[in-house]
Amino acid sequence: MLDLIRNYPTTKAWMIGLLLLSPTARGQQIGAQVHAQIVTQIKSEGGTEIRLGILKNNPRAQEFWRRLGYTFQEEKIGTVAGVLMPVYAFKLSL
């Protein structure tokens, strides 16, 4: 499942709201391959950066996105299923 938002939070920026693979598909480089296609698409449409949020208590996701070149920007409070939770904002410049 992929949730991708164009021109958010600024023009030419894109936001990955969610990239979710089934547990059986994890650890096989499928996420990295999907991400490569996302980057290609965003660049072809003039995008210059990708942003995303990662739950603070999800170090595995943080490591995944760091391996893809994303860098930590700031800690925020986000709402997940109606509950306030600490979220790390990450960004990749294209």
C-alpha cells in the first residue's frame, strides 16, 4: 500500500504518507525497489524532495529510510489512529 501526496508541504515537495508491505514481502529489497520507482516518478514530474514521518518508537523503519538516504529533520507530535504520538520528520533531497 502506498500513500503519496504531491506538492506537500510545499510546491515540488512530495510526502510519503504510508508505504506498507505485507510481512512476507519484507526483507527482500521490495521496499527499496518500490522506493526507486517512486523517486523516478517524482523526478519526472519536477519534484525536488520527498518527506515522510516515522514513529519515534519504530527504529526498524528509521533505519530503512536512512539506508535510502533520508535524513532526520525534527521531532513532531502526530496523530495516529486518534492518539498523539512522537514522530520523526525525515527528508530526501532529489
